[in-house]
Amino acid sequence: MIRAIVLAAGKGTRMKSARSKVLHEVCGRPMLWYVLEALRRSGITQVLVVANEELQAEIARFGVESVLQSEQLGTGHAVRVALDRLEPRSGGRIVVACGDMPLVTEEIFRGIVGSLESQDGDEAVMSLVTVKMPLPSYFGRIVRRGSAVERIVEVSDATPEELAIDEMNAGIYAFDETALRDAVTRLRNDNAQSEYYLTDTVSYFVDAGKRVRPVLAGDHLQVLGINDRVELARARKEMNARLCAHHMRDGVTIVDPDTTYLEPELEIGVDTVIYPNTTIARLSKAGEACVVGPNSRLSHAVLGDRVAVRESVVIDSTIGSDVSVGPFAHLRNETNIADSAHIGNFVEIKKSKLARRVKVSHLSYVGDATIGEGTNVGAGTITCNFDGEKKNQTIVGRDVSIGSNTSLVAPVEVGDGALTGAGSVVIKDVPAGERVAGNPARPLPKK
Ligand code: UD1
Ligand code: MG
């Protein structure tokens, strides 16, 4: 069983934020979420996060265990605090990672765990991810003797020669548990930052004749540690590019990945086309052959197949198949639109249920309403759902014809097959088949 310690108690002062650094979001998820997800995908499910007080208060919602490091005395101290909490297991393996590396992948974790294992009978007590990176860099430098790693030197303790080394410590490690428990008790803080450096375990092991195995990561972006909002934006761009690539490989056309903003855990069907300046967020789903965008936003939206959402906003709503929405429509709060409906331009629909083939084509507000199959809602129709105190329901039957500029003063009901004339102000229920007009609307003479 492999266990992981995620270090996240640092103050993250360079973010200049009231929030804990690892809770800042990249593509709709906190940075820490990505690290936990990569660990989980690599098969590591037992995770302990080292947190400060503020983070610990918020971390419960991740369903992950945490331990409080009340004073940030360095990464070595943080690991020691975590080990004090973890029940010792001989032969155990411990992965240590930082909570501020949202671009880390499951392959990196698999790689370091794998490299601890014996290779030609040569067991290592520690493996660590190293990375070549353009200079200057704030990362600790990997000092080698021959091909072997000898120690890690932090930037603030490095000589000019050491600063010229372009192989860095990514801050991701795997340890033999017994060796790690021993090594962290030996750490000292006689360095430029007066901190207990986890990185000093390397020279401790090497001096004791033990084996430390480096694993060179191919791409330094994967281990980008986020320290400020400039790096946060870089990480977001990279993550978004990955998410777009994933969906494109799964059969979705994304016209411009640079201006299409996705999040993890979306479902988008094949042959769906996403046009520029579009955001799809919060577990939204789109079926096959949909068109979304340009200039659209979906959040908690569920779309069937062949749905077009153009220049529109769909939030917390479900749409059937063969529906067109927009341009410039706003659907929100538990709106439910059935198959083959049409929602046209400048239409807002809130908390309403529209049956199959309903048309609301132009300039309408439909709120707290139920509209039956095949009904046509004329241009400029408004459900007057708010009486100044509470919201009231409007119920319209099937195959109703609501004339242009009708005001439906709720609570009110219009029966199946009824008709309202243009400009009607409907303040009383209209029976099925009745034709009304005027202000207030009255029955028209029977033909
Ligand atoms: C650390 C490494 C450095 C490496 C770099 C990669 C050490 C001494 N240095 O430096 O070699 O190149 O990461 O990003 O380890 N933390 C705690 N408690 C503490 C201190 C830190 O939980 O007392 C956490 C931080 O929240 C952060 C992580 O540990 O997530 C790394 O700490 P940070 O101070 O950022 O270390 P670096 O200076 O970046
Ligand atoms: Mg850092």
C-alpha cells in the first residue's frame, strides 16, 4: 500500500490573497483537486494533506484527511508532522508532493513509485522527479557527482556555480517509509532560510551509502509550481489546452481552443462543434452533433443531441434533442425544455417547463411557467410572475396560441387550444378552446 503526503501548509504570500493558495482555481477546480486526482488515478488513494489552519477549515469538502502544521518550519518539518499522524508500516512507501502543482500527471506518480523498486537488485530508498528548466529559476538545483545525485541545494543557499545548474528538483518524491522516518528526524535548519528542508534527506541518504534515484520529467510544465497569479494564468492556459485536446481527440470540433474554456468532467458527444468565446462549465453535458457558441456559456447544463445554443447562456437547465436556443437567450434555474422546441432571440426563461415543439421565438420572459406541447408564445409575451411579494405560476396548455405582447398575470391558467389576442392582459383563467383579447382580456364573440 502506497500512501501520499501532500504539502500545502505554506502561506502562499505571493498570491496576495485572503484565500489559501491551493484553493485558487484552474479551469474551475482548485489546484489541490488536480494533485489529488492525479494521485488517485495513479492508484494512490490514501492521502494526507498537510494544511495550515485556514486551509484545514475548508478542506473537509474534498473528502481528504488533513493534518495541521501550525507553524511553517519547512518542507522537512511538514513531512515530519504528517508522519507523526500516519501509523508506521514497515516496507511502506510514501509519496510526497506539493499541493500547488495542478499540471502534475498520474504518469509522474507512477514513474517515481516504479523507480523505487529494485532495478537489477538495486533498491533505492528515495526517488525524486528532476526537470530541466530555463534559468533563472527558484527551484532547488540537483547537484550530481558523475551520474549519481549527490544533494539538492536551495537557491538561497547556492553558490553562483550551483545556480548555473539547469537540472531542478521538481518537489515530488517517493520514499521507503522506514528510511524517511529516520531521515526527517536528522534534519537541521542551519541554512539561509532557517527551515527544515526535506531536500536535505538526499545528502543524508547518499552519505549513508544508500541509493537515491532521479527520474527526469520530460516537460517542465507538468511540475510547474504556482506561486503567483501570473503562474496561475499559465497553468490555466495549459490545462485548458489539455482539456480541449482531450475532447477533440474524442470527436468534438473546437474551432478555436484558445478561446474555448472547458473544465474537467464534462461530457461532450461526437460531432459537436464549439465555436469561439464559449465557456462550458460545472459538469455540463452535451449530446452528439450539437452546436455551442460562439459567445456562449453553459454551466450545469444538460443538452440532448442536435441542440444549437448560439450566443446564449444556459445555467442549471436541461434541454432535450433537436432544440435551438438563441441568439441572445438566457435559460436559467431548473428550466426544462423538451425535444424540438425553439427558443429565439432575446428570450429569458427561468424555472419553467416547456413541452415538445413549444416556440418562444422573440423578446419574451417566461418565469415559473409550464407550457404544453405545440404551443406558440408570440413575440413580447411576458409572464408577470411576481406580485411584489411572491412568485406565482403560469400554466399554459397544449396547442395554445399566445398573441404578441400578451401579459400573463400569474397565477393564471390558459387551457388547451385557447388563443390570446395581441396585447392581451390575461388576469383570469382562460378555459380550453376560448379566444380572449383586450385589457383586461375578455372572451371574443364566438365565430
Ligand atoms: C521546494 C523545494 C525545492 C523545489 C521546489 C519545487 C525544499 C526545501 N525545497 O522549494 O527544492 O525545487 O519546492 O516547487 O523542499 N510547505 C508546507 N509547510 C512548510 C513549508 C512548505 O506545507 O513548512 C508546502 C508549501 O505549501 C508548498 C510546498 O510545501 O506546497 C513547497 O514549499 P515552498 O516553500 O513553496 O518550497 P520551495 O521554496 O518552492
Ligand atoms: Mg514553491
